Amino acid sequence: MMQTDVKAATLADTGSIGIPTRLKGLVISYTAGTGSVILKDGGSGGTTRFSFTAPATTDGAINVLIPGEGIRFDTSIYGAITDATVTVFYG
């Protein structure tokens, strides 16, 4: 079993966690109908590893738990975020 320290960071607009890491979970606060989160490996042109589009009904927040060892980002976690704030848990 792999054990790592889990860290947290908040991303808004475009932002990144500039190290290779594993995404363990997220808290997403979003605006109805327009909020979106795309997390890519290595920058704006990288491979999409996670995406979320807000439902059209109401503003809100969700918790996303990633099972197992998490989602591996080989280079870095890059966020392309619209009308949302994301707290990522990684390690």
C-alpha cells in the first residue's frame, strides 16, 4: 500500500499544481449552467484526466472522492476552470 501526505490547494480560472502527483479528491463550488472544471496533465494542451460541467438548475457545491490511489498526473495538474472554484486534494 502506497502512503503519501495529502495536500490541498484552491484553483480558480487557470491554475496548476506544478509537480507530478495523484489527485485524491475535489470540492467544486459552481455557478448553475456555466460552471465547468477541466483538469489536464501537463498544461492547457495536455491530456484531460477529469472534467465536470455544472447542472443548469442551481448554483451549488459537490465533493468528489477519487477511489484507490487517485488519478495520476505525470507532469502536473492544470485546471481550466470557468465560473467555479475548486479545492483539490493531492499527494
